[in-house]
Amino acid sequence: MILNEFNKKWKTRIEHRFSGLEIDNSKVIEYLDKEFTKHIKHQTNFEFSQIKTKFSSVCVYANASFEQCRQWGLDIEKILNERK
């Protein structure tokens, strides 16, 4: 799956006027697709606005718990650092 396909698939979960996922990395896309699929089973009203890199860190903006967003961010950073 590519970035545009991911954002189309999750369009109903992206908050209005936001871009969704901005990290164009196939491993990140695959990871988040699996994580979101699991997460919506427990939080049916789940939405996210942006997932992007900012000042060399990953920022996850979502209505999930702080701990969950932080964990997703850390996991994405590990994926991105694998290819360096």
C-alpha cells in the first residue's frame, strides 16, 4: 500500500481539514494499517488528524490515549531509523 492509498482507506477516520499520514514509508504504512485495524476494535470512535515528522521526531495527533500515541510515535521512529 502506498501513502495515498492508506489515507484513502482511512479517510473516514481522518479529522476534517487534516492531511492524515504524511510519512511516505512502506513499513510505516504497513505498521499503522495493522495497528489502526486492531485499535478501532477497542475504540470505535478513533480518529487521527496528522502523523508526521517534526524536528526529527514523530508526532501522532489522534484521539487515542497519550500513551498509545506515544508508543506509535516511538515505533515509527524505530522503523524510520532502521534504514539509516
